[in-house]
Amino acid sequence: VADHVTTFTTTHATNVVNKGTNDSFANGDMVQVSNAGGALPAGYVALTTYYVIGATATTMQLSTSFGGAAQAITGDGTGTHTIWQTINASTIGAVTIESSFTVAVKDGSQWTIL
């Protein structure tokens, strides 16, 4: 399931994603990228989960970890790049699991433990 979706270009010298419009991406959003008709910017991998950092109305950077450093990109790629927010994950705050309980994780789900 995806929420915000837009095309983008990059400025690899500063690891910036240029999205051009205010699509309401915010720091901490989980996103994925894809490409049609070419190649993604070197350093990005299609369908990998990244976290938004440094978000402004028209630009942002991506990190491989929540609150981490910007993912380095060494080229701007070719073709049409698309980015979208993944919303099939939940942030629920602190969870305590007693030793006698188990947690069932739906097949295909992704959990990030910080």
C-alpha cells in the first residue's frame, strides 16, 4: 500500500532527492523507489525501504536507517524515477513482550526494532 507518490530527480553531489512539489513527505517516512526506462541513481536500490531525512517542501534525502545519515549516491541515473511512502507498517511506540508470550508476524511484514 502506498500513500504519497511522485517522480523525482537527484543531485548526487549533495545526495538530494528533488521532488519539485510539496507532496507532504516528512522526516521519518518510510519510502521506496523505482525506475522506468533507465536506471536509478547509483546508490539506490529499487524496492528497498529508505527513511526520509532533511525534508523540505521540494527536496529531501534518504537514509537506510531511521534518523541515519543520507545514503550516498554517485550518479543521477536515467529514465523516470518514482518515490512513494509505504504505509503498510505501523509505529506504535514501546512494546513489552513477556517471556511467556509469542509475537506472530504476518508473512511479508517488516519490523524495524530500534
